[in-house]
Amino acid sequence: MVVSQRARSTGPRPLVIMGAGGFGREVLDIVEALGGGAYEFLGFLDDGTPDERLLAARSVRHLGPLSSLVDIDADYVVAVANPDARRRIDAFANGLGRVAPVLVHPSATLGSLVTLGPGTVVCAHASLTSNISVGRHGHINLNVTIGHDVVLDDYVTVMPGSNV
């Protein structure tokens, strides 16, 4: 697998998830499944009104609006479904020099020659076979299968259970 992103220092990197809705909480599942060695999850940034009860049940915090990233030195993942909003949020965070890591759930399988762009999220039980390219901030949801020789552009979402 080839992962395009800036080199990082050793040790857990601070991470925020931009978007505290359902997909944001699913992305948190991926971060937790990766274990504590990769990322130190700081909390969610969201311009809306997240369900504080659901966040409290996970012992996580809403850190404030997306603009709070200006004051937080952390990597970021955009967990917002709308591709235009995802593009705008990415441009803002990338403009601050923040890094968008690739997150791949440990139960996902990736074959040879799979290239994942910055900020791509691959959820549990996804299967990507051979010679696949995913652009910036692609969302590959639960139980997705992507076959050989597929190119997915930036900000694409592949819905749960899809076969491509």
C-alpha cells in the first residue's frame, strides 16, 4: 500500500476529527482500533450542535467549531458526508499546514498497488483488491468491496455495503 502524506515524527500524533456526527463517531472507532501508539485523540471539531450525550458516552469532547483548528496543533480527519463541505474543510485545515493522515481499520484488507490519498478513511471489513487509487479524503465505508483497476477521485464516498 502506498500512502501519500507528509513524514511524521515518532510517537502518537495528536488528532482531531472534524465532524461529530455518526460518521465522526465511526472514525473514532477506527482510531481506537488502531491502538494508542498511532494517535492521541483530542476530540471533535464541529460547527453544529453535536449530541453531547453520545460524546459523553464515549468519554470524548467537542472542542469547538472547525475554526478552533487554528489554535490546535493536530492532524485532522474530515468526517463530513457532503463532498463540497469536505473539500472546503480540507482546504482550510491544509492551509494551516495540518496533516491529514490515512486511517485504515485493522479488519480492512488491501491488496497490491493500492494508493490512498491524504485523509482517506477505510472502515471495518472493507476490501480493496489490486491497482486501486483513492484521492484526498475518500470515505470507504463499512463492508465495501472495490475491485481491481478502480480510480476514485477526491472527496468520494463509497456507501456501506457497496461493490465497485
